[in-house]
Amino acid sequence: MQVDIFRKYGAKAIWADDKELPNRYLRFQGKFNAQTGKKVQFYVCTDTKYELYINGNLAAFGQYEDFPQKKIYDEIDISDYIEDGENLVSVLAYSQGEDSMQHMCGLPMVIFAAVSDGKALFVSDESIKCADSGEFISGEFEKITSQRSFNFGFNLKKDDGWRGNNVSGNWQSAVICDDSGITYLPRPIKMLKISGTKCGKIITQGEFSYGEGKTVAEKMQKAQMAYRDKAEVFKETYEKTDVLKDNTYWIIDLGEETAGYITLDVEAQDDAVLDIAIGEHLADMRVRSYVGGRNYAFSCTCREGRQQISFYVKRIAGRYLQIFAHGGIRSVYKAGLLEVEYPISKENKFSSSDRLFNKIYSVCLRTLKLCMHEHYEDCPQRELALYGMDSRNQMLSGYYAFFETAMPRASLELLAQSQLKSGLLEITAPAKFPFTIPSFSLAWIIALKEYVLFTNDKSFGENMLKTARKILDYFADNMKDGLVAHSKDSTIWNFYEWTEKMDNERADADSDFDAPINALFALALKEYKQLCEWAEKQEEIKWGDEIYNKILSAFHKTFYYEDKKAYCTYIGNEEPHFAQLTQAWALLSGLVPDECEKAVREKLISDDLVEISLSYTAFKYDALMQEPEKYINVVLDDIENQWGYMLYSGATSFWETILGEADFDGAGSLCHGWSAVPVYVFWRYVLGVYPTSPGVLEQIKNINTSSILKIEAELKTSQGILKVNNT
């Protein structure tokens, strides 16, 4: 039975009051006595995010993304920060106070305890002092994006040094919160680590003036900017940049896409202001700080003298920092990002004879790392959200890249906890959103089966069967004439991918049946039956067979066009539509009659179908590699063309779609975890490595690719190190 660590040691959930205010930063402070040389563990949990300081030193930051009734605590060894005698604990706790696509609004609170030798040295209770933190913008405020909730900003004049000094004497006593409905559980994955500081180099500078714009980001986007020679703007020394003029700007290139926390060290006059934007590109000849209501910029008001700030509550990402100094900035010692990463124990070795493929592989790994923090993320800048389909690609590539297993398990569980009454999963987790995507719930089942296959964690797979069955029941209950009917429910987004007429952001109510959802449902049924076979659930296998056979008997005759040698996407009162993704799912689900398979597979690479997007290429490649000798060149050429194009366009991480920044009306992401597919292809189809049974990864040489591409690699597995090559 899980021990409630906080109730064991008498810690209580606390806050400043019982008000549930949005976007609130509170600081808490207390003291305890300890001795050096003794191990001291600190347990902490808060509503949204926290920063923990022991004697003025940052000891931890974060907060796992969780659900309001099932909160996750961190355990931190603070022994190295302990001093003999009295020790100061300072905690910054943030409560978002509204739902977003990474957070569900819960009880505003923080709870903590310091423990040594099985005894509590210090716990959160009404003796702790607290106060609102005036150095951060609180309350209703502009959003970074609609998915990420509130933006942030600083007023360093309000920083009284509280992190390292006892200033709580003038603060109020904390108020006990009723957390009786909360279960506290240990963190299921490792805590994030700062891997270094990236300050980059200045690549341009000049003068600016503001005109129109409501937010800092919009003003920066629309500002007039005039280039000036470096010597006219500032002078640089070994240790710092001395700013010579007011209303100057400069752009810093961090060298590559980076995810982390802003860090500043500046010398300024009182009330000097810095506006700082971060972006992934300079397509506008400046950082795209504002697009479609999104705000990728914030403001910092300085006090007199030298001051530093590193802000660990809101993570940001990009390659370029654009700084507007309004006046009174004397010197900049540091301006950059503290790069934060999920700790990877080992990168598997990979070396090919082709330098382009080596570069593609290494950038895929960086893309994966940039999109895994508290859970898998679709992208580190715009959303930071855990999606069922995106994370499936990330897990699949991650098994090969790192043999990371804790992150997939935890992310699958987070998504499972989001299950709605309908049986479908929320669009992201943890989240509460007006609509969801049925196809992403089916992708979760596929990812679950792959997790068990790669890890042999059959007990987890069995525990998740009820969730999987409820998902499948949703589709089975909406079948008509052997097929899943097209949903007209306003809470359903019938999304497949970001290509022509596959995103369903259109008036498509005339569609009666969709081929993609039926093919994917059939594929998920196959994966569910495999999970049930491993769990020895014969009745469930029989149920899955019955549903699958209904789709099998109806699919081909309903959707197949003989003259096209392809399956149409929709059946209804609209023009026939044909897409590569539809054919791929049909082939992988086993719904294509034997006599039609080769023709459909050939059609899969034809120009008269809507081309598949980067996010779904794994399905296309899997379908093509059902005939490996015939299509291995096609697959590798496609990777060379698409991923090579991104590299030659300057990519340091791989994009959301092949249109890059120009997609989505200028909001396209240049770092998307779902685009790391080549890692999977190289390992599975060039090296021939894939599990032959749960937890057993072996090299299956079903095709000789050494004349195309020579690869040598080492893969960490649960059985040890597997050394492979394709010669």
C-alpha cells in the first residue's frame, strides 16, 4: 500500500488564503535546524510549479504535470545545501488557476517536508510565513498561446532578496487548505536537469521605436527597426556587453533550437526596461514574437545596480533571443537560456556511411530531447502538450534512441487518466477541453501495445486493458452496417492529419462513413487482441475478432474504387477524396484483400493521392516495407528528400510539417517530436532490429541494405547491449 508521505510526517497543504485567483505567485519561508553530514530529504508538491531554495541555493524546480485529485510529489536530496544549525527554506509556488492543454485547475496549495533519519525536521503548516510575490506579473494577463495559458513578466524592483535572506517577519501566516480529496504519489519519472547555459552570439543590432500593438510581443513584432553598426550600439568586453544607447535592440543566435528558462544578469538604472522575445527563426528579419494572438515575448523592469534572475516557472523555447532595451541599461553580463533536459541514461550508438543520414539521425535525437520534459510534448514552444498520436511516434523512436521506458509508461498512464465518460481520451493530458480527437485515442492503444512489446511490462499492459476496451467500445457502439459512422457530435474533432481535407476543419457533415477511422479502429483492434493474448484474456480476443470481422466484411466493398486502385476517404454527398494515409492504414489493418494489396501499396506512392504528412510517415513506411526489397529505396529516398530539405533549410530540430514556419498562418512549429520517425526506420528496416516477443529485441535480417547504406550501431536493451550492423 502506498504511504502518504506528507500525512506520515504531519505536513499540511497551505496557501496564503482561500481565494482561487488566476496566475498567482506566492512565496513561502521557514527555518529548521540540521547538521552537515546527515542525509536530508525534501518532499514537495504544489498546484502548478515551484522553485525550492535552501539557504539561497536553488535545490529543485518543476512539478510533474498531474491531475487535481492525484498529485505527484518530488523527493529531493538537499544534504549538500545544509549548514550546521539553522537553515532557511524559501519556496516560490505558482498556481495557474485555469485549465490549459498541460494543466487542470486544482486546489491552490503547496505542501512540503524535510526529513532526516526517519524524522521530520520541518513541515509546511500554519507557522510558515507567506506573501504574494510582487516581482512577477500576477492575475488576469495575456496568454503565451491559447494552449499554454498566461504569459509572464518581471519587476526586479520588487525582489528583496527573499530567496537567500529571512524577510518573512513582515509576511502573513499561511492558511491550512483542505486537501482531503487529494492522493499524493511519488514522481514516476526523473526530475529535469539544467544541462548548461546558452547565451549564443549577437548577430545583429540597431535602434527601434514602438508604434501600434497591445502586448509587448505585438509591439515588438510591429516595431520599426533600423540597423546600426555594432560600435554605435554597444561595446563588448570579455565579460560583458556595455550598452551605449537607449532604445537599442540586438538579436542573439543560440546556435540551435533550445528549450529552457530565461536567465539574465544586467546592470541598470532604476526603472530601466528590457523587452525580450524568443523565436525559432528570422523569417521576418526579426524574431516572430507575435502571430495570431500568440505572445512569445515578455518584459523585465530593472532596479538600480546589478541584478540577476533565472525564472524556472515558465519554460520557453527557440533559437533566437531579441532584446529591446528602452533605456538605462548599462551592461549585460548574461542573457540566455538555462537549457533543461530530461535525464537520459544513455544514447544508443549509431554510425552510418552516409553523412546526411548521420545528421538526420542526430537532429532527430535533439528533436526528441527538446520534446520530452515532464511528459512527451508535441512542441516545446507553442503548446508543450501530451497528445496520443504525437507521443506514439516519440515513444517508438525513443526506444531505439535511448531505450527510455519510464517516460512512455508515465505518459501512457497520464493519457489513460484523462478518459472521458464516452470512453475517448481527452485531446491532451492532463487537460480539460471542449472537444477531443477519436483517432488519437486509438493511437494510444497502438502505443500501449508497442510499449509492452519493447519492455515486457505485461502487468502494466494488463492494467490498461480496461481503458483500451472503453475506447474500443466507443467505436463499436457507433457502428452501423459493419462500419463506424462519421460522428456529427460537436465535441468530436474528426481529425486525421494536417493535409488537404484530412484535418476536417471544414463543413463535412455530409460524410456518412470515413475510411481512415475504420481502418485505424481495425488496426487498434488487432493491437488490443495482442495485448489480450499476452494477458490470456480469451473472451476479449473473441470479442475483438467479432468486431474486426464486421469491419473486414464491409470496408473494402464500401470504400474501394477499382479504377483508382485505392480507398476513398469519405462516403457521402461530396467528391471522392483519396489520401496516402487512408491506404497505409488499410494495408496495416489487414483490410485489403490479398489480390489488391500490391496495387494499393503501389498506389501509396503515387502523385494523385493527397501526400502523407511528416507526422504519419511511420505508417506509410510500415505499409511499404511489407514488401521490403521493392520499397526500401523509396523509403530512404523519401527520408533523404524531406528531412534533408529541412536540414538544408537550416533546421536544428525537425518541423511540424514540411512547410515549416509558413504553415498555420505563420505559426508553424520548427520543433515537433512526431518528426523523429527516421530513427525508427533506420533501426527497424535498415538494421532489422525489432522485438520478436515482449522485451526481446533481436536483429532480423530480412533484407540486405548494405549496398545502399552501411550502419553500425549498439542498442541498450533489458538483456544487455546488442551490437548490430547491416552488412
